[in-house]
Amino acid sequence: PSRHEISYFGAGPAPLPTPVVEAAGQAFVNFNDSGLGLGEISHRSPTANKILDDTKAHLTALLDIPDNYEILFMQGGGSGEFSAVVQNLVPVWIERRRRRAEADLTRANPDADKSQIDELVFQRLQKEVDGELKLDYLVTGSWSLKASQEAARLLGSKYVNVAVDARKANGGKFGKIPAEDTWSLTPTKGEGGKGSAFVYMCDNETVDGVEFPAFPKALEPQGQDAEDERLVVSDMSSNFISRKVDVSKYAVIFGGAQKNIGVTGITIVIVRKDLLPPQTATPPPALLHRLNIGGLPGPVVLDYATIAKNNSLYNTLPIFNLWVAGKVMGDLMDIFGAQKVGGQEKIADQKAELIYGVLDKYPQVYQVVPDKTVRSRMNICFRVCGGDDAKEKEFIAGAEKRSLQGLKGHRSVGGMRASNYNAVPLENVQKLVKYLEDFASGH
Ligand code: PLP
């Protein structure tokens, strides 16, 4: 079949807009009549630099990214960022503490020389790391769970505070986000505590179909003091550029490209500049070695400061993949103009409502997995006839006959999943809705 005959609802890699795929084919063979394809040119060439600048500009415009944020293009996927956020933000916590300890101890010991102060600082830091270092994780689905497990693997589980485990209040399964007043976040200074290194959340849980409806109130900025602030890290791999985001509320936003942005191979990171040198220098590597915290300092290719200093060209960046991401974003800007990502948001909402609408219409046949309040607009997870194996197989087989593909749920949870990313056309959603109607009336 041709691509026009297929309606693809895969969760990632996921469909790309057909005009982008067609232009990418040409760009891979002969980019802008240069005689070379984008997989062949140097990442340090003027052409590559222009692609990098344009992609940053499109993303900045789409999401209204403030000046005090840096955009990084990395590799290693969403999973690489599970490690990277630990590797980059724990040193920020240590460095802030180190500076404070140095100031306090210099004042208290006016006759001590630098090496004596350094030793006192080290001893205090060792105690603080041991007793006070905490990373808060909101575990609302399979991917935030994985991220929390990676933090525990790198640092040790005693440093990981699972502030919410959404399975607990929901019969051992993901599908709800417990009320914020039940979360056990590490208290900030204003709350009588000392705060965590960061709070981690996954904005949209791809496997479980759970999306935060809005930015959590509990994470809103509280005061000016660094110890009053919660540094919020958000994994937006599967809902990137699908709705408006107030970037200023986050320390780090990241996402792999293979859902809404482009092809696998690029990871986008948006990071607040004051978390990078020179505003917050990373602590001396020798100090990190001596503190002996697992995973630190960590691989240089995951070091935000290094990637930022080199304009994402510390090592070879896949320029073809970058171009695809830039093209997707540039086309969105062309389509939506002043509405920016808000224009895309309206369409995503409309498509999701169509699908949930028909699922809710036949509760005997279809059961949406997550709670109504946290239903993902991007990954619509449901069961057929209560999860009856034969009926679910029949559903998939019938869908395949109509060239509706990629509807099987993640292998870890089973059931159905219709992924409704930006590049899924309205008409494909309408075809799915028609099938859902027809299947339901036959049962
Ligand atoms: N985070 C989310 C929300 C995801 O959906 C995925 C993959 O599907 C990942 C992280 C992991 O991404 P990667 O496979 O690029 O490491």
C-alpha cells in the first residue's frame, strides 16, 4: 500500500507528516542542490550550523522559550536523560551547598588557610550528602518509574524519595494521579525542611495513557530563596509541542524526538541557564570523586554544561535527524502562525475528544484504562470487552483489515493504545472512530 492508505497509531517511533517525509527523502539524497545529502555533510559546516540555529529559533517561537533557557540537542534518548538529570542536577545541589559551607566556615575560621577550609567544607558536605540529599520522584506511570529506578541505580536508593507511587491508590496499577495533598515531597526551607535536588515528573506517560492535566500546584514557585525553590524536571517525550507550556516553571524539560518531533536519534533538552556555569559552576571533579557518590561526575556526552558550551556540537550530532525536527517545527509555525503551539493543542484536543467520545459511548464494549481526570490526549489506552483475549484479537484483526495499524497496547500492560500524536491526521482519527462504532455495533 501507499502511505496514504495506512492509518498508523504507533506510540513511537510514530507517524511523521507526509510533506516532511517527502522533503526528507530529497534532503537525504541531495540537500538544497548541493550534491550531498544531509547524512553526509559535516556537523561543523555552515549548512549544519544554519539548521541548528533555525531549529532552535522554531522551537523558541513555538513554545515561547524565555531568554534564560538554553536548548540542547543531545543523543541517548529519553532514557539517556533519566541518567543525565541526575548527573547534572545533583552537582548543582552540591555546589550550592559547597559555596554556602565555604562562606560559613571561612567566617567561622578566620585564621585557617585554604586547604584547611577545603577540608572542613569536605567534611560538612559529606555529612549533608549522607543525611540530606534527596531526589523527589512523582511515579505516575512506567516511564517515571524507570527514571526513578535509574536514579536509585546511579546514586543508591536511599537518595530517591518516591513522593507519589500512583499504583498504591489504584489497586496496584497506574491510571490515576493521587491528590496533591497526599504527595510526600521533601519539604523546602519555607516548609521547615531543606528541599530536594529536584522533583521529577513525566508529563505524559506513554504506556499507561496518563497525562498531567496541568502543572501541579504543589510545584509552583514559592519564594526567591534557592532553598525555597523546587527544581522541576519534566519528561515530555510523548507530549512535546502538543500544548502550551509555561517553560519558566521548569528547571529542565526533555524529550526524545521519535513521537511528536521527528525521527529517533535526537533528544531535546531545555535547561535553565542559571543551572549551568558560570552561574552555577559544577563542583570540582576532584571533590565529586572524593565524595564518592555513584554515577558522578558521569559521562561527558551527557554533561549539559559541555553540550551548552559547544552549541550542541561537542561531538558528532546527527544533522539529518536535526533537520527533520527543525522541519516539523518550522512547518507548525507556518501552519499556526501567531497561535503557535496553541493551534496544535486545539487539534490534538479535538482528535482526542473524538476517540474518547466513541469509547465512552459504548461502555460495555470499551473501557478506557486511566481515570477521566488524567486521560492522555496523546496515548489513548483502552480495553475491549473487559480485556477478553479473543475479543481483543478480533478487534486488532478487524482494524488491520481497514489498514488501521499500531493499535496494540504496550507489551507490559496489554490492551489497546491509539497514539494521537501531532502528525496523525484528523481523517485517520475519523477512520478509527468509524471502526470503533462499527465494531461496537457488532458486539
Ligand atoms: N520517556 C517517555 C515518556 C517515553 O515514552 C519513552 C519511550 O517511549 C522514553 C522516555 C524512553 O525513550 P528512549 O527510548 O528514547 O530512551
